[in-house]
Amino acid sequence: MERHEEIQRSIITSYRKKIWTKFIKGIKEFEMIQDGDKIAVCISGGKDSMLMAKCFQELKKHGKMNFDLVFLSMNPGYNEKNRKKIISNAELLNIPIIMFETNIFEAVEQIDNHPCYVCARMRRGYLYNKAQELGCNKIALGHHFDDVIETILMGMLYGAQMQTMMPKVKSTSHPGMQLIRPLYYVKEADIINWKQKHNLEFIQCACKITERDNMNKDGEEGSKREEIKKLIKKLRRVYDKVDINIFRSTQNVNLDTLISYRKNGETYHFLDDYNKK
């Protein structure tokens, strides 16, 4: 058995419960794949997207769903070392990537306010465009369970709003396109274990702005998401299911106990109906 086959097989053997079952659960529960789909599996070069690609290859091998795959890798301006690392890892894992070039990093470097947000929007736009060009109707991103939990808490603590990262989203700027997140239920710790078991090395966030801004004057990480990661880690020590409960809270919203909420662009306040009851 070749190494890439061994790595892929471990997903349905050693990591069946922690990774494969949760991958399948997310796809089925949120109806992420339909017959005839052509999915652009977006490869950033990190551990999450590479694992997602292997999961999709395993799913395709089983032949129970009728869909096609394209493994799409965008180069937003990586240095040559990181670019070569992505290509070599794709070859090692037998992932036939299609890489295309952009100058996103160069463009974002000129932005002072919220460069990461702008970068993410630009990346997604380029990915949608290229995926459409290749005849795809969906793009798959490698966001995992921890990303979802962190997004919920970041919205509450830093954005003063209650929201979550959705498992699938219809594009408003690219008609007919959807975004899906098949690793929605997979925990980051299990992805790290899978990576370490096979001695795999992937690129981290290779953005020059992140490297520049990731350390504040005290030498501590300045990323808000990193702060949230640390907070969740502390909360888990107190109660190991705290992350599950944070997630489930988004599925058990009681509108009768909210002061206000937004739906379809309109805001509803509890006083709107208070005197009618």
C-alpha cells in the first residue's frame, strides 16, 4: 500500500469515529451534496483543506453519491517556499490540484482597516469565479467545528451580535453557486492528531500581514481569534462539553426571550407585540 493510500485509509479506520463519521454526518444532516454536483474542493495548503480533500476522495471512491470533484488551489501571493510546499504535499497525498495565481496579498497589504476581512472576501470571490469557469456549482471550504464555535463567541464578545458560521450558504454575487463546509462537525484536535500520526507538515497562514500584526508590543499574539481559542481551552477545563453547548445554543434559540432579532433584513423588537399579548 502506497503512503497516500495508507493516509487515506486511516480516515475510515483509525479516525472513523473522530473524522469520517462526523464528515458524513455534516454532509447528510445539512444536505451538502446533491446528484449531479460538481464541487470545487478549495485547497489552501493547510491541514484542514488537505484532510477535506482526502475525505472527498474517499467518499467518491465509495460511489454512493453521484458528484464530480475539482481540487482547486489559489495562490494569493505565497512565497516560493510555501507554494512549493503546497504542490509537494498535494503530490504526496495524491491530490490532483489545479493551482491558479492572484495578487491578493499584494492588494491587501495596502489596506489598514480590517485587512483579514477584505482578504477573505477577495479569496472567496476569486474561488467562486474560477470554480464557475471550471463548471462547478459549489465550493467546499475546510472550516471545522472549532472555527464555528470561535465565530459564535467572537460575534458575541467583539461584535455584540449572535450569529454562527453556517454549514452551507448560497452565493449572493455568483448566482447558482453555493459554499459548503463538510468538516463542520470535525474537531481541530482530531485533525491535528491525524496530521501528526502521519508526520505531515502543512503551511500555516502564510499572509505577510498576519506575520506583521500577529505580535503586539508585549510579544503576545494579537489575533482576536487566537484569544477566543485560548478562552475556549480554559472553559473546556471547567466543563469538557462547553463547546458542544455553545454550538447547540444556536439550535435552541427562544425568540420569546430575546429583546430583538433580525430576519431578512428587518429588525423585530419584543415591544412590537408586547401590548398585543
